[in-house]
Amino acid sequence: MKVPENLARRTITAIFFGLVMIGSMLSGIWFFGLVMLGVSIIALLEFYSLVSQTGLRPQVFPGSFFGLSVFLVIVFTASGIIPLPWIWIVLCTPISIFITELFRNQAYPFQNAGVTILGIIYVTVPFSLLTLLHGYGSKAGCGNSGWLVLSLFIILWVFDSFAYFTGSALGKRKLFERISPKKTWEGIAGGMIFGLLTAWILSSIFTSIALMHWIAISLIIMTFGTLGDLAESMLKRSVGVKDSGNLLPGHGGILDRFDAMLFAAPLLYLYMRFLI
């Protein structure tokens, strides 16, 4: 039987992308951080491209430059490599964006500056915090620090997969039909059951993190991951596109692959930073 071309392309892309991501997670924090830096810039460019289709004109080059700076400052200050006062660069970024807008002579200047800054907050900051989560693995007793980040993604992947399968088989009540017509409450419930089961399994492997923490972590990932998915769907629906980009054949863009973690990563970082 001939395999459909689209299925073959999706499968090859998924395997390649999965291997790259897992390999970077299990490598040292600096290699993982480098990968996340590159991914964040691509995702930011995708965001600016989507927003541009609404008629606004975000500052693509300045926004990317400041996004790069914000990422590095957050990671380096949190890691103790540079002094904490450097974090002021992050706070000065909005001012710089507005000053730049003064010289562009574009329509809707405040909206242009606003979406430029929003892209950095929405995309760059979560990726930088995801990088910092990598470093908490060894502190939390997970051996290779990358195992913690990989575990977070495993919970997300299991949740997404079983939410899809359960929703396809049993889904009747729409979760948010206006934004994502295919998502159902039954699918979310099925995904959460298997996501919690995955958290329980992980708690038996990485016993240094208590079961109650694994449950809380999984609930954060599944709840805010779903909200992140819906938020990106809202953005794509507002500009009338199916995917954020075409970098990953058959899977869309980088934003499509990380939309859930963009909302979950900040909450996970705060939970790991202050409660574990």
C-alpha cells in the first residue's frame, strides 16, 4: 500500500525534529540554550510575519535584536554569569522600541511598537525561561539536567496525543469552538488522565521530586499548554492562516510546535524556582 506523500513528509519531519529536540535537551545547558535561542528568533520572526498580515508593521529587525538581547540577559543574569543590574536592559527595551518608532513614519505607530514588544514578551521570554528550567534538572536530583526538560515535554506530548485520540473517538462538547472547532472537553479530559498517569510514572523514576509536585507540574503543563494553543489559534484565525510558517513540512512553523510551552514555561519556572 502506498503511503500518502503528506503522511510520509509529516513522519520524516516529526522524527527529525524530535531527534534534534531530544538531543539538545540531553546535551549540556549551553548547547540547549543555543538551540532555544535560535528557535526563539525563528518563532519571533513568525509572530511578526503573522501580525504583519493584519496591516500593522512591527519592527522586525530591532525587535529581533532586542529579543536576542533579552534572551541572553535573562539567561546570563539568572546563571550568575553577568551582574544582576544588566537586567535593566530588559526594562529599557520598550523605551528603545518606542524611540525607534519615532523615526519610521508608519501608520499606527503605537500599535506597531506594541506588537513588537508583545512578540518579545510572548515568544522570547518563555524560551529563555525554558532554558533556565534545563538547569534545574540536576538541582532537583534528575541526574542529567536535560531529563527534567525532556520529562516536561513528554507530559505535554502524551497529553496532546491522547487529547487528540480521545476527542476524535468520543468528543461531542466543544471546548472553544469559535477559536478551535476540533477541541472538545472529552478530548481534554482524556489527555489529562494520561498526562497525570505519565506524571505518576515519572515520579517513580525521579523520586527526588515528590508525586504532589509532579501532579502540579503536569496540571500546569496541560492547563496553560491548552490556553497557549488556543491563544496561537486565535492569532492565526484572526489573520486567516492555518500555520504560523512552513519551516517544518507537514507540521507548520516553530510557533505551532511550541505554542503550548510559551504559556506553560513561565509558570513552570516560577513553580520550580520557588516551590521545589
